[in-house]
Amino acid sequence: MTTTSTSLLPKEIQRYVEDRNWRGIATYRKAWPDFEIVAPEIVDEMQALDKSDRVLFFRALPNELAVEVFSLLDADSSDRLLLELTDSETRELLTNLDPDDRTELLGELPGQVTQRLLTLLSPEDLREARRLLGYPEESVGRLMNPDYISVRADWTIEQAINHIRERGPEIDTISMIYVTERSGRLVDAISLQDLVLADPSATLRSIMDYSFVSIRAYEDREEAARLMKRYDREVLPVVDSRDILLGIVTFDDALAIAEIEATEDFHRTAAVTPLKRSYWETSVWGLFRSRIGWLAILVLVNLISSGVIASYEATLEAAVALAFFIPLIIDTGGNAGSQSATIMIRSMSVGDVKLDQWFRVFLKEIAIGLAIGAALGAMGLLLGIFRGGHLIGLVVLSTMITMLLLTNLVGMILPFILTRAKIDPAIASGPLITSIADAVGLVIYFGFANLILGL
């Protein structure tokens, strides 16, 4: 195995890895670079090793670095590694993991493995893990880190800074300091910069503005990412229904949420059940199950389109030229509906469009649908005249205007309906909306054909 010249690992460590000298890594006495910087490099090196070398390499790492590396491993790699470690090694690893990383790990493992790992935790860590696992799977409560620094409003700035020095080494981030009452209720959030720049003899109350952004533990994790982006926050406090401070969500958590949610939306827009693991980690059977369900449903939906065509056989026999335009009608309506649904889903997911704004959106999409219908209908009119005469051209024109208006509105309204029903609106785009638009377009097309051609 070779290492690149851009690697941030010390040259001596790189040579040890190349020579499979794990004892050399374990006895390395020079200062390691920042663990958060070299951990991704270690993960890359481990992925290129075979199973036995991977475990030996991991065991040779300093404890703090090993914990950081483990938190970056994908689900499949972490599962395999846990099977190779002894109970004592696993216990130490779990104890040193951040609570949010530990909860994510326990939530992804098979039930029997999770139970075995829970027995290795200390009573305090066990209580904490069970509490976090008690929140819904995609809630902020599962994501939050219960370790934070809180202070009292009547403390002096100097007292608060001394408290931070004492607790800081145990905390993942100290960029924000939280002011709480004795009951634990959150009353303010102060940046570390404001704290350091304040008069040491002044009280915290003198610099408080009682203005902060927080999120409830049972909210969806996607809402946490949206709030952090909207209010430009690196850390977000998590509270319960009584505003008791429970934990924090950090910026790296928000990035992970954004990646997961974007991946799920991509899968759903293609009528694929979201994968829990990466493509290479998912078995052939797993990939089959993720695709076959929706494809089977869409086959049934598409039978409607086939039924529409079958019911208008007489119309097609009387005007054979109509058959030429069926693919055009089907594809154009499906594409327009998918465009409308995709734009609406994205606008709703980033908070640009709210549920209570549906009527304003409806009116706007009527204008857009009519404009697109008129433009494409004019093209269809010319093509229809060329292929079948003026009456066929008029059928195509009328169909395009009406169909594009309706499919555009269907693509717009369906995400609102699904969101109101607490269903991910991403399933409304792509194949599903196309299948619906196909049937709508064909009914409109043959309806106008019968009306205009007098069939």
C-alpha cells in the first residue's frame, strides 16, 4: 500500500503502516497532529487493510484518537470492528464515545448486539444511552449531545470563566455558554467571545439579552439543520416542553443530517426506498427490496393508462394520426408534473414555502401552467397540422394547454397533501407523479379528440 504526499499523517506513521509495524505505532512517542484532522486519514488507511491488520492498526492507536476514528467509520465497518474487539476494549471505546455518537451506533446495530453492548456500559452511561434511545428514531433527541456548559445569571464573569476552565476539557464544544435557572430552564445563550470580552467583575445578567434559538427534543432532526442554517448557529440548544435544557446539537451534526436527508430525498424521488447503508455495504437482496416495492406499485398505476388507451380503441381506429401524439402527450405531461413537484418539494424542505401558503402557490402555478401550456401547445398545433390536418392540430393544442395546467397543479398540490398527512413529500416526484400525469393526459387527449373530431 502506498500513501500520498498530501497525507497529514506523520511520515514515520506512514512507514509503520506500509511495513505493518503495529508495535511501532503503539510505541510512537512524538506528538500526533490534531486528532480531528488525522482521524479521516486513519480511516482511509484502515479501509485499505485486510481484517486482521485493520484490527491491529486500530488497537495500536492512542485511546482518544481511536475513539475519534471509530466515530467516523461507516456502520458496516464499525460493526465488523466491534466483533473483533474484546469486551474490555469495547467497554472503553463506548465509554469514551460522545453520547450522540454512541446513540447513533447503538440505534443502527442489530438488537442482540445492542443489548450486549449495553451490558458493557457503566450505570451512568447506560441510563444516558437508554434515555437517548427512547426518543423517536429521526428526532433531535436521538441526535443531541447531553454534555454542555451551563452557568447561573447571578455569577460573575470571572466565576463563569473559571467554571468553563474546569469543565471545558470534558465538553465537545464550548463556543456557546448556556444560562439556566436552578430548575434547569434555559434563559439565555452567550457566546464565549462575549463572555471573555466582558468585565470580569460584572455579573452574567449584565450582558444577557434573553434572546436565543432553541429546538424541542421531539422535533424532526431536519428542523435542527434548517434552524442552524437560518439563524447561522454553530450550536443549537435542545429543550423539553418546559424549556428545560437537555443537550445541544452541533454544526457537524447538522452537516450529517443534511447529507442523510438529501440522500433519502434522492432515493425517494427515484421511487427507491432509502438505503440505510452505502451502496457497497447493501446486499443484492437489500437493493432488490429497496426498488421492487415501488416498481410493482407503479406497474399497477400504469395499468390505468393502458386501460384509458384500450377504452378509446374506436377513436384511434377512426383517426389513426392520434396514435402518433400519444408518446408526446404522455412524456410532456409527466415531465411538467415532475418539474412542478420537484420545485415545490425543495421549496418546502428549505422553508421557502409554508403549508399555509398553498393558495398563493396554487394561483401562481395556474399562471405558470397556462403559460407553459400555451407555448408547448403552439408547437403541438404546428406538428398536428403537419401530421394530420387542422383538426388534429387543434386537438393537440387544446390537450397541451389543459393537460399542462392540470399536471402542473397536481405536481404542486400533492406535496402539500403528503406533508399535511405527515408523509415525506419526496415520494410525490419522479415516477409517481409521471404515472399519474400519464393517465390524466390520456383522458384529456381522447376527450378532446372525441369532442373536436366528432367521434
